[in-house]
Amino acid sequence: MFCVAPPESETKMNVTKGGLVLFSANSNSSCMELSKKIAERLGVEMGKVQVYQEPDRETRVQIQESVRGKDVFIIQTVSKDVNTTIMELLIMVYACKTSCAKSIIGVIPYFPYSKQCKMRKRGSIVSKLLASMMCKAGLTHLITMDLHQKEIQGFFNIPVDNLRASPFLLQYIQEEIPDYRNAVIVAKSPASAKRAQSFAERLRLGIAVIHGEAQDAESDLVDGRHSPPMVRSAAAIHPSLEIPMLIPKEKPPITVVGDVGGRIAIIVDDIIDDVDSFLAAAETLKERGAYKIFVMATHGLLSSDAPRLIEESAIDEVVVTNTIPHEIQKLQCPKIKTVDISMILSEAIRRIHNGESMSYLFRNIGVDD
């Protein structure tokens, strides 16, 4: 009998050695689409596991195949019930640890609680807590994408690969926006100016920054400097001390730094969740003469009434990746488009499992990207 090799187009993109197990930790079936795409690209079957909620809402995980001495990759996409998602992941990681897995690698495209990575008054740095819990449960490596702040990597005492979605979004701009040469990259606040600059330099386009009252800036008190009780009277201060008081900030009237008149405006950010700031930015850009407005983001949380508000807004198209499932939101709003990033996640899994260098996935990425 002769074996005929399959056509080149039908061959799997990635080839892995043996000893790899791929699990999805989601009990919600809508969150498993990304896991299936990754498994298909790797040419492996999804591992057999049951993840479900007991009647009392406790999470139960039952692994139904041996993981002893194997590299286990646990893919967890964040559902609307983020706390259940976290517990599913932690319990599955610990189950693999107690089943003597050789290594346990978490593939978490959107890292939950990443926006809570700075001290706010008397709050807490929740992403640091979550990182400690994952490491304690038994995680040995983490693959994620576009962390809200790159410094979150320092919260872990295990290797963290923070992949970038920007190559896929840049490719979408070049292939799906016919007149993109007449576009300008827009930062909806000074905080996202670095990301906008990165896009603009790669596309050889201009940049504009929205600054003023409508910006979605983080709280002025994020660093905890005001966490001690405020002094009520000057008498409470020691007579020999004269501590100068910081002048309070006052936001200027809204302005657009850069020319958007008669241009396509492409707003870039890492997360689109509450869309109010994006809608305000779109209205401002329309008033300044932009004739088309696109929003590009890695993580499309699109919470609450976001689809309806986008549909009724001046925004022409919202482009996000599939790090978070949003099929329901797409049905509610045809303006939402999806870019698939399963290719880079599957290649990262293959390289880690085969002991290959990850530098290929970070080529041309600078410190500020």
C-alpha cells in the first residue's frame, strides 16, 4: 500500500512532538471556539475533561485522561462570569499538578482583573493577587496577549510570554480598509498615545491625540499617595513643617492635537469595554472633519449596552480579536468585526512544547510596543 501525502494546503500549520495535552477550562461552550481553532492548527485532539457547576454553584473539574509526565496547556477564555472563569482555571491547574503533570502552561489571551493593576486609594492590586493564586495553584508558565500594563508580568514568579495582536490588526487595516493611506491613527487619550504612535510608525501614517474633558484617563489617585487620612486643619501639622500642597489638576477644554479633517480616523486601544469614551471620541472626530471612524482593540469585552450604543453611534466599524468570545454582540451589532489570533497562540504552544525559541514571535517589537 502506498501512502499519498496530503496536499500542501491541507497540512497542519504546526507539528508537535508527543506528550502534549490541550485542555479547555471553560464550562461555557461558547468560550471553547478559540480552543478548538488552536487544537485544529496544532493537529491534536482536545483533552478529555469535565468542567461543570454543582447545584450549590461550586465548580468541579474531572480530568478523564492521564497527564502524568506531560506538558499540559490549559486554554481559558474569559466569560461574562469572570470569577467562575478564574475558579475553573485554578481548580484545573491544581488538578493537573496533583496528577503529576510535567509542566502546566496557562493560555489566557485576556488576563482578567488586568485593569486593577495599580493602587487606588485604599483598594488593592488585584492582578497581583490573581498572579499569586495562579502560581500557588501550580502554573509553571503563562501565555497571554496585550496585557493592560506590561508591568503585570513582574507580578509572576514564572515565565510570562505577553504576545502582541498588533500584527493582525495592522494586517486588517492594510487589507480591509481600501483608502487606509488617507487615514490618521488616533489616541483617544494621552494614555494610549504610545500605542497609537506604534501603529502610525508601522503604517507610515500621521497621529492625532484627543486631550481634554472627554478623555478616559485613569484616576489621579491611582498611586496611593492620598491613602492616609487627609489633614483637616493646619493646626494638625507640626509647626516646623511647611509641606507644599500639590496644585489640583484641571482638564482643559477638549482638543484634538493633529489634523483629522477629510481623513479616516482609526482609534486604537487595548481594551474596549465601556464604550462611552469611544463614542465621545468619535463625535469629536466627526466634528473635526473625519469622514470615517474605525476602532481597533485587542480585547472586545463589549459589556452591557455596548453593541446597541456602537450601532447608534458615529463609529463605522469596531475591530477586535477573538481573545474574548463576542458572537452574541456581533449579532446585535453588524459593525463589530473579528480578527482571529489563534495562529500566534498555537505557534507559541508548539514552540514551548518543542523547546524552541520564542523570539520569532517578538521580532520587531520594541520596549514601548
